[in-house]
Amino acid sequence: MAFPHLARTDLPAHPTTVGGYARLVREIAADRARWEPLVRYDALTRWYARLETGPGYEVWLLSWLPGQSSGFHDHGRSSGVMTVLAGELTERSLTAGGEGSRPLGPGGLRVFSTGHLHEMVNASLEPAVSLHLYTPGLVEMNQYPTTAADPAGAPADPAAANPGRHWAH
């Protein structure tokens, strides 16, 4: 070719599998110089910024002050991979088997599929930062309101609920 720079073969391939998405999340997490200068904290709500997009996916950086929560939600038709970069978050999940709760600290990966209903909370006394990859890219989050009838904070049958639409993570 007369223009070899147009036919580069040294560019990294975009991920297309769960393993590839997990590898990308790990690579970004390890590159503190890439994400750390972008972190901001907002006293009123969790802060977020899109870090990267690619064919069929996008990556978001989120920060959480103590007490901040996502509320119970799903990710529409998106699935994904997330990790905590600093601090600790608690994930509360609802499944057919009931409610579960797990702490998430730096370094671990959490993979979730379409329809996964959960809430992320910074229940610690320190700020936290997390990284989230969604595939396909996140275009909706279905929020599930807390009701007095359900002390867990979300409907027992998400499909029967009338979720509000929230267009940004």
C-alpha cells in the first residue's frame, strides 16, 4: 500500500467477549494516570464521566461519597463488568432467591448480565471510586422505587413494576 499508516495492524482489537471486557477493565484500572486526575466528588449525587467508547461498549468512571447510593436499578439491555478502584462499595442484589449483600473492594471484578437488579452503596466512611463497562453501551437504567410494602427497597417482581427511566448512570 502507498499509505501503510492507513492499514495499521498494531492497534489493539476491541473486546467482544466477557473475558475481553474483563481484561479491558483490568487494564484501565491499572492505569491510574488515566483515570485518577478525572475523579470528582459531588456532595449531592454520585459523580460520573464516560472514559471510553468502542464498538458495542462504553466505560464509565464513578465516584461515591459516604452514604451515596445508586438506588435499586437494572441496566436495560446492557450487561457488563465493574470494579472498585478506591474505597469500598456494597452491592445489594435481588434475585428469585431473595436479597443478597456483598462488599466490593479494589481489585475484584463483578460481572453482571442483562436484567441484573441491584443497588450500589458507599456504606463506608471514606470516598470510593469505581469503573463500569457496559455492553451494549448504557442507554437506560430502570429505577425501582423504595416502597413501604417492601423494606428491601425494590419490588419482589421487577417485571411487574413500573420503573422510572433514568438516562445516565
